[in-house]
Amino acid sequence: MKKYLLPGFGVLLLICSFAVPEKKEKKPNVLFIFVDDLRPDLACYGNKEIYSPNIDQLAKEGALFTNQYVTVPTCGASRYSLLTGQLPRRTEHLSNSAFEKLMKPGVKTSTAETFVDQFRRNGYRTVGLGKISHSADGYVYGYTEPKSDRLEMPQSWDEMLFDSGHWKTGWNAFFAYADGASRMTKDKQVKPYEKGKVGDQGYPDGLTAQLAVDKLQELAKSDQPFFLGVGFFKPHLPFNAPQKYWDLYDEDSISLTPSPNLPAHVHPASLHESGEFNQYALGEEKASLDKPVSDAYARKVKHGYYACVSYTDALVGKVLGQLKTLGLDDNTVVVLWGDHGWHLGDDRVWGKHTIFERSLRSALIIKAPEGLSGIQRDEIVSAIDIYPTLMELCKLEKPQHLDGKSMNLLLKQKAAPQWDNRAFSYFKNGITLRDKDYRYTKYFRNQMPNIELYDHRSDPFENTNIAASNPKVIAQMEKKWRVGDTGIFKNKENK
């Protein structure tokens, strides 16, 4: 009997004989927004005095971390630790010049220099705008020097861009006043705040936001996944913002710190004399540990900080709005992170550079395509946890040398997973550990007391050091603290 093929069957067999290529899943993009000196003073964190609708909306769409701590309370060192995913182990790791000293041009290592470099090595297009590392524009040069051509993160970027406007250099833009002057060009003869009679692009951050909007439009045209870092200066000093953001607030109604005095049973060496703040020579009052500034001046300065937060919030909204307009938001991991906190008169300090709660706790919001929306995470997390989290979210290999742990489960399940609640921070010859209930700090110095303990269940503002009366708790915390003793102060004697 003859066998016949049905019409078209041979063609079907021919088609089926070739493997149909599997569609490659596009990796998620990453938009990482770095905000300088942003403590968690936002409405979504419970501060109802602050006007921050755009960041609040991001929190509704993602995960709000209420207890995220940086490892070092100064800009460059904090960002170095974040970007490398490592705890400080050398004194250079505590310096604003960490990138300059430790990331050399032309030296390509077997492991990525930062998580940005790790993205680049895995096929991402990496673009930085503004302050990502320490320098205002990502290049190594002094405050009053011409811009150099040496990148602080030489292996990380496909593009590092900045619009310095009429301020001409990144550092002048960082300390900008609306008329084109800066703290340096005015030889510090300026106030620490300004109500600028300008629009959003009258200060450098407005130019950075516009750069981000334009760059997103370009990136949207490519099939290549991208990492876009956007670094805003405000609310870093000087507290300069367009007038309309000052007008959002009634200065007389701004609340004052619940910690106007020095903490009890603490040596002043644990604090500082607000040197950065006092550089602004035309400020109406000088800050000092001897006594608080007047209530009126405290409200004036705090008003400036709040105005800068609201200005930054508006610019964040502009960037996120463009992300949605271009249809990129469904496949983009968005991270908003503050590089450390800031004492707004708390403990008589105006500035960062302490290892107290006010200086170490900062804002962190993560929105992931596969993550839950509108969740609040109260676990203790560290900035070094962000690197492994990004790797897991983007399905990339995580380098073995990282000190942090992925927060992926905190983004994807409502029930609290088993979690090691602790974060270590380092500064002023001290190492501090924050866990769920306590902050335990040990200083390698001669001034006593050199041990501090704060019970956050009853003293959330760290007003009283209770170390002397709690030897059992000290012994328990000391065991946990030893895990974070990286030997950074090994040449210091803890007397």
C-alpha cells in the first residue's frame, strides 16, 4: 500500500525540524537615586511637617525601609561602602577621598570595583549623572581646582555626565548660590541658606533632573538594559532652594528637636562642634556644644533643610514621571537612598559625622518589578545590603567578597522572614552596633566613658547613655559587636 503525506505536512515537518529560538528575557533596568544628607524626614516616614508627595508615592509603590543605616556618616566613605558592598577595614575607608585613593585609573581587577562596574560587566549600559561617588560630578579634583579628566570610579561608567551651568565646575555647583556664586568663590562669606528667586533649573539639581529626563528618553530606544545613577546635592549644605519650596512651610510652626542638650553620661568627644555648618561665615549664629542656638534660628535653618527636601522631592517626581511616560517603570528597579542622616540641632550638633542614630539612619525605598507594593519593613538593614539585593533582583552573579546580605525576601513576602537585625557603623575612632532594641558603641580613645548604650524601646532619641548601669546587656551586646570589629582601629588602644 502506498503511503501519502497530507498536503503541507512536509512543510510542517521541515519547519518543526528547526529549533525555535527561545525569547531571551530582558533584564530589569536600574534607576538609583542618590540623595545627599537625606535623613528620613519625609511624610512617608511619619514627619507630617514635610511636603514630599513624589517620594511618598514611590514608597506606596515599593518597600519603605524604616531602619536602614549607613556604615560611615560622611559622604564619600558612605558611598564607597555602599558601592563596594563592604564594611570599612582601613582608615582610608573612612575618608571622603576613599575613591580617589583606592580606585586607580587603568587598574581593572578580577572583581568589579563597584556594583555599577558589575552591571557593566554583565552587559548593562551604565550612566551616572551628578554626585554618585564623592565628587560632585564624579571626577577627581579639589574644590577650587579646574575639573580633571580622572574618574573616581574609572571602570564603572560608560558615561559620566553633569551640567554645571553658570557655576562652571562641579564643586562650585555643589555649593551653589542662585547668582552663579559658590561658597568658595565667596570665600565662605555666605549664609548657610538661601531663598532663590528662580525656577527649578535655577540651581544645579534642576539641571541634573533635566539631564536624567533626556537620558531616559535616549535609553528607552535601546534594547540594552541600563543602570542610571542620578545624584542630587540637596538637602546638603548650603540649604538653598527656590523660593516656592520655602513658601510651603510656616516657619513658626516647624518643630524643634526633642534632644536640644548633650546626651547624659556622654563625653563631648562623641560629638563635634559643627565645623562644616559654621564655615558659612554670615550665618546669624554659630553652633556650639556649649549651648543650643536660639529657637528662632533653629527654625530658620530647619526651614531651609525642609525646603531643600521638598525641592529634591519635586525633581525626583520629574524623573520618575519620565520613567512612567516612557513605559519603563514596569521593568525597572528603582532605589532612592540617602547617604547618611544629619543632626538638625539634635544633641547641639548641626551636621553629620557622629555615630549616633541621627547621623547614621537615612532614607531607603526600593521598588522592584517583582516586589510587593506599599509595604513597610522595620527590620534593621545596612547600606551594604543593597549591593547583593540588586544582584539578586537582576539575576546577576553576586561577588563572594560582599559583607552584606540580600534583602530580596523583605521585598517579596509580607511575613517577616528570619533576619539578622544588626547594622555596624564606624567613625571618630568608634564602632557602633544597632540591633532591634539597642545601640551599643565602643570608642578606641582615652576620653571616658568610651562605652555607650542606648535602649531604643524607651529612648529612641538616644538622650541617655545607660552603659554603666547595665553590665549584663553590655556583655550580650559585646558578643554581637565583635562580629563588626574589622580591625580598622587595631592600632588604637581602647583604655
